[in-house]
Amino acid sequence: MNNKVNKRGALFAICAFIIWGTLPLYWRLLADIESLHILAYRIIGSLIVVGIILAWKKDNKWFTIFRAIKKGSVIVFTALVLSFNWGLYIWAVNSGHIIESSLGYYINPLVSVLLGICFLKEKLKFLQAIAFALAFAGVTVITVFTGKLPWVSLGLAVTFGLYGLLKKTITLSALESLGIETLIASPLGLVLLLIPLGTREGARFPDFQGLFYFLKLPFHVLLPLFLCGLASSFPLYMFAKGAKLLPLSTLGFLQFISPTMTFLTGVFVYGESFPLRNYIAFGFIWTAAILYVISLNYYKPK
């Protein structure tokens, strides 16, 4: 692979990870809106954006996935996993758990390794085993210090890892896959919009007010709400382009841009608490992430 292709791929990937790393700033613009309603707009908005692009490209392959019952059931489960991951992340950011969310994406690659061992019969490399042990130690330290599991971090790591595992069984491009996933999740999005979350007590269900309350929102909230789909689909497209052009080792290194930016945003922009004891736990996690990247280079095919 020549340097020109590598640079082009790196540009795509870095752009995607920077956008993902700054999304906490984006979702905070919508902090006054219920997280489930933001999720609804994200699902429906992504479907509209991706649907328009695929229609313009005259691409209708994404509909053929339902011809096979087994693949159809996998894509339905994939859509549910993606929706849960999106919803949990939005809630975490707008509920003051930005640092916890960054931890989830630090340990996500190791969760993916574990899922590959369990379901794809992949072998755990020596450095990866050490990295996994360190990550487990970090989670244990947090649990001991706080008295509870970091369920936000684990929830994000497991759902995104599971999402990646399921995607390996789907023979569609990133846009086609996102299109069918959001199409399947769109009824969920509509139902969530009809739920009168935080509107008034005793509201009837379904409540069509849920579809039109946005008319009273100020423009600086309305605009990012309507651009949820673009904010979700554009970085995914850039990532897919970069992933095709870059070796796994480079991509594995670059993917830590996003959680690092998220972590710094939580600490320095929103002033989330990060006591000294957390440096011990994150020290284990960061060391595990470094060893994971080293393992990608050390064990790559000669």
C-alpha cells in the first residue's frame, strides 16, 4: 500500500474520529431535550440522510437483505444493538458521564477481541492477553473505589463490540448497512417521539404533540436536532472510507483519538470529577490500549 493511499485513508479516519470525539459538545446543545427523543431524531434523521444518498446512487441492494431469513434476523438484532448504543451514549453525555463514556471506548477494542475469541474462534495473542488483564484490573479498581460497576462504560464497550461482530456477517457497505439498520429501527424512533417524556402528566398515548413540540424550540437547539442524522452518518462514512485504505495497525492506533478527545472534554470543558484514584484505574486502561496497538503491529502478517 503506497504512501499516497495511506495518507488519504488516514485523513478520512482522522476526520471520523475527530468528529466522534467532539460529539459530546454536539449532544450537550440538546441537553434540554429528553435523551430518548434525541435518539428518535437520530434514528429517523440518519435514515433520511442515508436513504437520500443511496437513492441518488440508485443503490437498492440494501433491501435484498430480507430475502434470507437468517440474515434478516441478524440485521434486526444489529439495529437494536446500535439503537441501544446510541441511546446510552446520548444519555451518558447529557447526564454528566462523559468520562465514563470515554472509558467504554478505550476498552471496546479489547471487548471486540474477547468476542472474536468466543464467537469466531480467534486466538488471543500474548500481548493482547496482558492488555485484557490490565483492562480488567482497571475496571476492578473503579468498581472497588466507587462501590459499583462502571455500567455505562461496559454497556458502551459491549454493545459497540457486539455491533462490530454482527457487522462481520452482513455483506453490505457501511452506508447500505446503516440504511437498513435505521429503517428497521425507525418504528422505534416514531414510538419514542410519541411518548410524552417530560411534557405533562396524564398525557394520552400515543400523543401526537410529541411530533410537533420542536416548533417551540429556539433555533440554536432546533438546528442541531434536525442535523442529528448528518452528525451520525457522515463520520461513519468517513470511517468506512478510511478503513478500506488503511492497515489494521494504523486504524487501531487512530481509533483512540475519539475517546481521548471525549475524556479531555469531560475533564476540561465540563469539569467532571476525576479524583486521583481514577488515575490508577485509567492508568491500567491506557496501558492496555497501548499494548493493544503494539499487538496489532507485532502480530501483523509478514
